Amino acid sequence: MFEIWNLGENVLLAWTRDKRGMQLLAVRHYVLAQAVGPGAGSAPLINEVLAGPKFLPGETFERVCAVTGWAPRRLPDGVGTGPGLDTNLVNNLVRRYGVSLVRDRAVVLLDAVKFSLHPPLEQMAMLNSLSFSVNSAYRQLLSKDIQVNFARTTTGDGFYIWNRVKSMDANIALYKLMMMVLADNAVAQRKSQGDLVPKLRAAFHIGEHYEFHQVEALNPTTFSYIVGQVTIDLSRMIEKALPGQILLGDFSVSTNGDASGDARYDTLDFVEQTAATLDDLHGLMVSGDRVDNIRCYLTGQSASSGRFPVHRYRIRDKHGTDRSVYNAKINIHREQADPIYLGTQREELGDFSAVSVEVVERGPTPP
């Protein structure tokens, strides 16, 4: 596989096996771009291959070879014919030398406000502070047996963070990680002298992206990078976010593969589900004091009926593309210390650049 990959010149797309052994399909990077580009009739098939297991039955494998126009590479006779071959292990090996399409995964973007205006040493200190907050939040969640198999990659001004596990519970766990990161950062800001702790703005969205490993020296890296629609959406959202603001994308995704069966949930469902599980965070330590309770909600406008109309904002990026977003609030009350209020209140959104606002009636009024 290493030789066929050839330092990143080729992408390993899929593999199969027959009585003689294993076959690998490797193509140039530009072949994938052309195969899934606008108007390409092969896009649905190639995306399904990228999103699914790397092992393909013989007939499907031959069809993909025909679509790409590339001949497969056969490994030496006998390789892969043994009964003890672990298909999942080979899939993971091929994935490391290839590209995967991941659907319905949550990603967080944390961005340091006015980062580029600081001198390099201060930038280093700010990124280290943010990195510590991420690690500290992760350790706190582990103490409550909340598993977040998170990965991250830098944007220069901050981090993309995602959960390697893909499910609704995994997405909720990532949202909780974001809460604790922002809480740790907020307390650190109060205690800091100067501007060495960054002021953050955050965006959370669920969507699809491509995942791949870059070349480090002569080998693919052990950690992955992501690029795709969800990262594009997050970067455009964060451009519009005010300092301290938390934005959620407008998503509707499937629970296909979850224990709950095949259903769909949207942004409002997701926040309601997350809010219902926040008792799990009772007793966590934030800056030396225990969390008494946490509340999270999307802002809107109180109504006399006891309902809570949520505001959905339409923003327009520099390319003229519109996106719908929600403004989120997180209130963390501690036992022996002042509460931590994260996000921006509706009344403080005067400078938020939204093209329009829509009222969506959902859920009870938050406490």
C-alpha cells in the first residue's frame, strides 16, 4: 500500500479480493475531484464509495474501476486469501492512504478574536491557552465517563474540533466539550493580565466533510485533516459572529446507525436533547469550583403563552451566499462562585449582521 500510495501521489480508493488475493484501486487526486465535480454523472457512486467501507464486492469494484478509468493493482498472489484476514483492519489501512467522506458529523470552530493584531509571542501564548482549555475540558468530561474521541486541526486563529465517533450522542458530547472549553476560557480571561488569554467566538454545525491524512516526511500523518461543506459553513458563520457569540448552524440530519434507529433531528431538537442530559455535568470542576447546574438554549423572545419563540437568523457571506443560524446561550451556575454566562443575549445583538430574522415556535421558556 505504501508503494502504491507513493508519498501521496495516489489515493487508495477501494479494495477487493478473490481466490488469487487482493486488488487495490489507486487513482490520482485530480481523478477524484473530476469524478465528484459539478455535473459529473459518477459523483453519486464515487461519494458512496468514499462514505462507505473501503472493501467492495467484486462487481462493484469493477464498476468503480470502469468509472474512474483506472486499472486496479493486484498484490502478489496469495496476499489476502487467508481465512484470518481482518476486513476492518484492511479498511482502516486503506483509509489512511485515501480519502473518506463523512456525513452528519458535528464540528466546532473556535476562533480567537482579533488574533492577527497580536505580536507572534502573544499569538503563541493565546493558542497555548486555548489548547489547555480544550485539554482541561476533555479531562473534566472523562471524569464523568463522557467519552469524546476528539480530533482537532488548527485554522491559524483557532481550532476545528470534531468527534471521531459519529452518532447523535457523540455530537451531543462534542457540544458539551465546547461548553466546558468556553467556560474554562471565560474564567481564565477574568484572571489573566493583559491579552494573553484569547476572547473567543464559537460556531457549531453538523454536516459532511472529506477526511484525509497529509504526508509527514515520507509517511501519512497519524492524525487527520478535514475539509468540506461543514468547514466552509463554519468559517462563513464565524466571520459574522460577534466577540463572545456562539452560533449554531441550521441542520437536519439522520440518526441512521444509532441505537435509536433511523430518524431525523434538527438544530432545535439537538439543543433540546442536549439540555435534557446536562445533569450529567453536575459536579464538574471549573476553575476550582463545582458546577451546580448548566442550562443551554437558543435565544428568542418570551411569549405570554409560556412558549419560547426561537429566532433563526439569515446571514450573507462575502460571496453572497445566505445561511441560516441560531444564537446560543449557555449559563453555568457554580456552588461557591459567580455564574458563568456564555454567548450573547438577544438584546446585545444590535451589531450582529443578519439579513433577516424568522421566529420559530418551539419548546418551553428556558429558566
